[in-house]
Amino acid sequence: MSKLHHEELMAVNDLGSIILHKEMRTSNLPIWLEAGVFFDWFMLHTAPVYYGLGVPHGDDAGVVLIPGFMGTDIYLWEMNLWLRRVGYRPFMSDIGWNADCLNSLVNRLMQTIVKASDETGRKVHLIGHSLGGVLARSAAVRMQDRVASIISLGSPFRGICAHPIVFVTVDRVRENVRRRNPEDLNDDCFTSVCSCDTVSSLAIHLPIDLPHLAVYTKTDGIVDWRVCTHDDPKSNVEVQGTHIGLVFNHQVYSLVAENLARVPALDLTKSIPSPQPRLIQIEHLAAQH
């Protein structure tokens, strides 16, 4: 960690920060790697998959797109339009700015899932970028009868390990939430051991008929890729590119098309109740480093 980043973290921590919480670890990858997002975008527009060539097309199933931390639905319009081109019915998350209490964000997302599944009459697929994938998984645990599959793109659903700048930003968001709703926050909010429903649900296994594909990149300059993967390597796929650029990555678009076509979005009336979820242990990052 650079001297500047260390000083920033310590300065915020002196004011009551949660940045140096025991469950949090920092990633040492240089953030300048993310400048490659422009290359990711350029390569997408030169790839056949962007024009719907060489990939299976959909059957008008609903797909909900969820933005990452500090993002809004706006930057997902590229993927939204592409999904429409290849035969799906995309829905924006309508969660607003992804800089709020996680429970509030998931509650808004669940309203969108209900809307999308009601309008299509079928289960819907969820695609979440970064923190959006964490929100997607949490919502899916509680709405198994309405969700067909999850695809997470660089999503740290196994813990918090990111660039120091991310922690500085998280802390400022937390303080903003505290000012608005001081009674709703506790000392563990915005950590991997928070007792809120959103974080607690990450310790629950998804049923076997609700697949979760975890896409990651080892050149991620924002999040440590190891907290974005499952224990089962069959559920993980590595791509080349940046963290931000995962939503503009032609390899990701091919994976999305193939996986959406592989998992049927059943009619709501034909959905079979999922078995009782079971708890799993969320891996502690200290054991990884």
C-alpha cells in the first residue's frame, strides 16, 4: 500500500471509520490497470458477438441488470440494448444510485424482480456487476421462486478485499447513510459480518436449480479476484480485461449469451418450490492472504 493511501486510511479511521475492520483486507493491484476499460469497450464493438453473431439467441426471457458500487443503471445501457438485440427482455434495476444501505438497495431490487417476473410471467435472470452481483445473490436467496439464474461480474460475494480507494469511498457512503438514518446503522454495517438480511443471506446456499456463474478477471484493479469466485471451479469463468470493463467485455457477452440460453426461465405457474436453504460458511479473508 502506498504511503498516501495508508495516510488516507488512517486519517479516516481516526474519525471512527470502518475501513480497517478486521474482516476487510486491501488489494495491492494497481488501480491504473482500470484504464484498460477503453480497450475493453473498443474490442466489444469490433467483436461479432456485439452484433448478435455466433451466439445463441434468447426467447424473450426477462433479464435484470444491476449496477456496481457508486454506479447507476445508465452505464449498463450498452448491455441492455445488446440483450434486446439477441432476443431477451432486459430490465434496469431501478435501485437508483448504488451508494446506500445494502438492505434498502436489495428491497428496491426485489420490487424490480417482482415487476419483471410479473410482466414476463416467468422467472428472470439476474446479471450484477461488482456490488450489483452481491445484491443479486442476496435477492435471489429470498426470491428463489422468481429467479432463474445469476451471473456476477467481478462481484465480491465471499468477502471484502478491494483497493484502498474503495474503502475510503465506502466509509464516506456509510457516514452519509448514518446522517440520514442514524438509528439503522451499527458498528458492523458495510462489512462482511454485518447482521443485516443482505449480508446474512450470503451465507445461504442457493438451490441446485438456481445456478450462479461467477465471472472474474485476474487483472482486476478494484477488487481481489479471489473473493469473486466459488469453491467449485466449474461455476467460475476467468476473462481477460478490467473490473470496470466487465460490462463492456466481448468475452463476457459471449458467456452471458451461452449461459442465458442454457438455463430456462420457467413460467411462474410451473416453478417448483425450492428446498429449504442451508447455511454455508463465508470464507474469512485472513485465511487467503
